Amino acid sequence: MTTTIFNFEHGGVSMGDRHREPSPPTTQIKDVRALLQRFQVNHSSVDRIIVKLGEEQSQSVEPSHPVVVQAASTVPFRPISPEWPVQIPSQQIITTQCEVPNDILQTNFRAAAPFQYLFEEDPLSEGPFIDSPQPIQRGHTTNPQMTNAESMETFPLNVMTDLKHVIYNMLVENYNMTFSYYPDPTYNPIVEPVTMMEVGPDGEKRYGFSFRDAAEPERRIPEMYALYVRGASLDREDQNSIFIQDLYKYYLRSCIELLSKYFDKRGKFTFLYQDVPLFIPGGNLRDAKQRIKQIKTRIICRPFCNVRRIAFKRTYNTLTMSNSQDYLPLGQKFIDFVNASPTSYHAVDTAKKHLLEAGFTHLKEKDAWDLKPNGKYFFTRNQSTISAFILGGKWTTGNGVLLVGAHTDSPNLQVKPNAHSKNEGYLQLNVSTYGGGLWTTWFDRDLGLAGRVIVKDGDKYEGRLVRIDRPILRIPTLAVHLDRESSNKLEFNKQDQLIPILSTAIMSELNQEYNENTVLVELIAKEMGVAAENIKDFEIHLYDTQKSTIGGLFNEFIFSARLDNLCMSFCSLQSLLEYSKNSSAISNEKNVVGITLFDHEECGSDSAQGAGSPMVNELFRRLNPPHLVEQSVRRSFLISADMAHAVHPNYATKHEKNHKPQMHHGVVIKTNNNQRYATNSETGFLLKEIARRNNIPTQDFVVRNDVMCGSTIGPIIASGVGIRTVDIGNPQLSMHSIRETCGTADLTHAVGLLGKYFEEFTALDETVTID
């Protein structure tokens, strides 16, 4: 047997008595064969390898066995810095080691280890982009000496590199760390902190700061690094060690005291034995954000002893609130909206009330319109579609229209004209399916009735809304004892077995309250307080009477019917209502901004009130003389807002592996090369740029190649009008179920993004030239 011994010590690696010069500070080996090749040894001739970690540890591995070995030595490591700039392959790790004071090595750690600064570098970049250690503030470039906790407490948190400055001083001044950095001398923001929280993919909550430029609000600082400090319980001896004092007292305790002045004092940074995540602003603040997207910079303390990990980690999915409870007010507003809207008619009526309260003028499509700059207007069609818009103060004919389009309808069951049937002693309602519902979820639910009724009032007729908000209907499943296969798979015929029960025939005969042949009309008439003979027609839908609610361990979910698409309808409406309060933005706006919430999306949009109707074209003709309609369309933009599929933890393979939207991670931008979604490079860029400037997270979604892609109103309006369009939506689970799930934080993301779209699109669009 041939044995090869590699020694990792004194900042280098040696094989037996052979020592190669220069000795790179290799502390991570992905494949032992690569190590053998470094010393020009044929791996096929080696049977066993012993990797020695100083004098204390060793491990035996097979030549082809992938291992990660860690240097540990009783001799301090000397700094070895690579020369920058350097071109390196993607994912290759370059290690810079630093000198560790001897007194640190006197602790009773399992193995003393150096700090290492590792760069996983994008091959297109010019080297690591590390922020300058100098505080970046207008007219001030002095580097304050940060030597103890007391000086940290008095250091003002008004510069971008405060927290990173602590790390820099601790490593550079105490441990002779060498950094290479490329500061941007042309950008010196006055930065103000904003408390924030992030929920990671594993559900971990991370707290920290967002930063924005107070002097130049349009210049945002979206690039963030998260500093995680994962600590274990520390015994008394470790707490007294110089190492722990430096790492925790100097850094953690200082930062905790500083951060506590800005946080909600709920004890997030109180205990050192807990994970303590903090945020550090990152990026080089240049415009080359795409070039540095893959950079991951982290500081690692190894081997893992009492201090588990210190890491700079790049993060893009940053929530803007400091606590999950901060998302609840907007979530509750949506709950109220959806609970008031069991049908598309009710959704439009609810939106109409909000618009009237906000000072919008109700226009009639049958009338002539007198529109004026700064005016706020809305109109409805069929009581199930609504369009609201605001004319900018600088609007003139020929200017554009910035629209958000969503839809008010959801899959449901609707009562047929000949509504009643009697089967096996039961009185039932005949229903038809609307849209592509997940109909199995309608079984064993408490169902009510709601919709529109044509009522005679004197010599006039009008459409009135009705809602019977109690469980009067139910579609029972067949007992498992009568169908053993149903425990594995529920199969049913929609014509024969998706029929709800209203009552038993015997009870109907005994009570004599309703005529079984006209029971539905009599029930509706009683609910509305009108005579049954005055009800001339109806469109009645079934709905789940269980109220929408907020749930989850941290109140982070919304459990509700009709999330698709009342959620995006609400976000569209809410963003316009918020924008309508911004008189300054409106007075300076050149375009028209507005929303349109269509009916009949779930069945193809081909109706007079659907997105396939000429409704949008008619709006352009109302706003412009004939010779300026096309010019206005070319200057316009549409956001098609429809819910998206969040990755399901139990069915993750149903998503394309690189496009798995997650809740709380931002608005989803949908793309399909076969034009099932209308997003293209121009429209996607414009929305992402607005999000980037405002630190609003976004995600991308495409379907798998082996899965049929759904569609939205986006391609319908884009092709019918010729308007530039992007498809977006909030991520949700159980789409088209009678009970769906979405995230509370995503409401904030969507409302924020749509609001910034109204405010900032016009100026951004003027900088883009695409013919």
C-alpha cells in the first residue's frame, strides 16, 4: 500500500518532505485528486491519503473521495493576498489568510484557526467589489478609530459602511487582514437607515437595515449583504477568552447596542447564544449591478467550534418591515375586500365604494365625458368590470396611458336557468361549472349564494346584488365504505355528481314556506325584501361561506377563496388609491395612470366586459382625437397582474428548477417564449428597473418545457391594442381551489411596486429607445 501524507501548516501544504514553492494558502480541497495533481502524483498509484491538520488531527480518505480539509496550526499564518484584478473561473474559491495573534491560540478551542476571506467571483467581473472601508458621506472621509464598544456607541449610524466598518477594523487593525476594493468615488450618498426584515427560504427571520439616499431619493441602494453570526452556548472559560471578547464584545455587543436604538426593542439582539443576523449594505454602488450579481463574499471562522459561522451573504429578497406583524394591516384590508366580494359583481361594487370615498367621479359609458388634467374618474361595465384612471396635471392628448389590468372573476359554480331538480328524496340546485376550478375542493364545503338579480321597481328595471351568506347548500362526498378507491383518488362526473343539495323533499313539503318549483326565486326575494314576481332574471353563483383569514405560525399566510384574482385586483386598486393622495406626483405627471379590472378572464375573456372586448381601445378613443390614438398607444404601458404559482414543497418538481417563486420573496415576473405571457426583454426590464431603484424584490417564472402554460389577459390586450405589456403576479398555492393560500408580505411588495410604477415609469421610459 502506498501512503501519501499531506501536511497543512505554516500557511502552506506539503506532501511528505516535498514542499512546493510558493505554497498557496490552500484550506479547501474539493477533490483529493486535484491535490495529487498539484504535486504531480498519479492518483492511480496511491491507495491511501492522510490529510494532517497540524499535529492534532488527521483523516484517511480514498484518492477519489471528495473532502474538505481545514488548516489548523499552532503557528500564526502570514497574510497572503492575491493580486487584483484577476480572471478566475466561476465558483472557484480564492482564499486570503490573515495573521492571528498568538494569544488567541491559547484558548481551549478544539483547533485554532485563522480567519479567511473568500471570494466566489463572477468570471466577468474585474475582481472583488468590496465597499471602501472609509465612511461614505458628503464632505467627510475620515476613518474613525473603532477600538472598543464605547466608541461604537457614539459612532453615528448615518453612513453606508458603519456596520461593515466594524468588521473591517476588527480584521484589518487587529488581525492584519488585507482587502482589495474598488470604491466608486463619484457616488457619495447621505444614507438613512430603515428597519427591515427578511424571511429566508427556510422560514428563518433575519433583521437588519435597508438604506436609501436621503439627498437623492431616486438613487436607491438596493444591493445588500446579510451578516449572519451564528453562536452556540458559551461556557465561562470561552467567554473570558480574548477571542470571544474580540468577536462578541467588540462586534456583537457594540452593534446590538447601536441597533437597539432603531429596532422595536423586542429582544431580537439580546442573547449571544442565539443566531444574530445583521444586515450590511453591499455592492460597489456602480451601475454594473448585473456584472456583480454572482459575487458572494463571506468571512468564515473554522473549524466549527463555539463560534459556528460568520458570513457575509448576498441577499436580494429583503422584506421592508422589521416584523411580520407589520404586514398585517394591509393584509387585513385585503381580507375585508375579499370577504365583501363573493362574486365579480360584488368585487366591482366594493371597488366602486372605495373610489367614491377617494374622490373619484363616476362616469357613465352612455354619456359624453368631460375630462380634465388632475381629474380622477372611473366607469363600470355590466357591473362586473371597472376601470379607474387619473389624468396627470401635464397630460395632453396623444400622451400615454399607464395601466394595470387584473380580473374580478374566479372559478365557481353557477345556477342554471332551470334551477331545481328532485332526486332520491332530495331537493337540489342544478349548477354549471365556470372556469377551470379544482372541483374536488368544492365537496363537503358550506356553500352560500350570491350574484345579480334583475328586479322590477315600478316601471323601471335594475340590476341589484344579492348575497345569502349562510350555508344553505352542500355537495357531499361518497363515503369511503361505498367506494374503496376514493381514498386514493376521487373521481366524479361533473354533470351528475357535482350537484349541491338544498334540502330534503319531505322537509320542503312539511314547511310549506317555499314552492319546490320556485324555491330559489322565493328565497332570493325574501333575502332582498321584494316580491317574488318582481324578480325577472338572475345570475347566481355558489361560494364558500367560510371567511378569509390570516394564519400561519407568524401570521404570514392568507387563507382565502378567490385569491386568483381578487388579490391582484386589490393590489391594483390599493396602489391607485394611494397614488391618488400624491397631489405632487399627479400634478407633474404627463400620462394617464389607471387600472382596469375585467370580468370573464377565467373563461377566455371573450365577452363585452372581458379583456378581449374593445374596452381598452375605446378608452384610448375617449382620451384622444382620432389622429392621436395610435401615438398614445405607442407611449402607453400595461401591467397584466394575475396570480402566479408558488413552488409547492410537496411537489417541487412541477416547477422549472431555476424558476421557483416563493412567498415573501417578491412579485413574480412571468415569461413565456410562446407568448402565453406578454413579457419581453423591454417590458420586463422596465418593471425590474423600477423595482431595483426602490429595493422591491422580484422573482422570475417560466414553466417547464414539458408542461402546458396557462395565460392571462396580458397577451389578449397586447395583441388587441398593440400596447407594451408585462405579466406579473403574487405567488400563491392551490390556485383555483375553493380555498387558496398566499403570503401577507407579498401584498406589500405588489402595492409598493405598482405605486412606484405609477410614480416613476414616465421618467424612466423617456430614457429608453427601442423602436
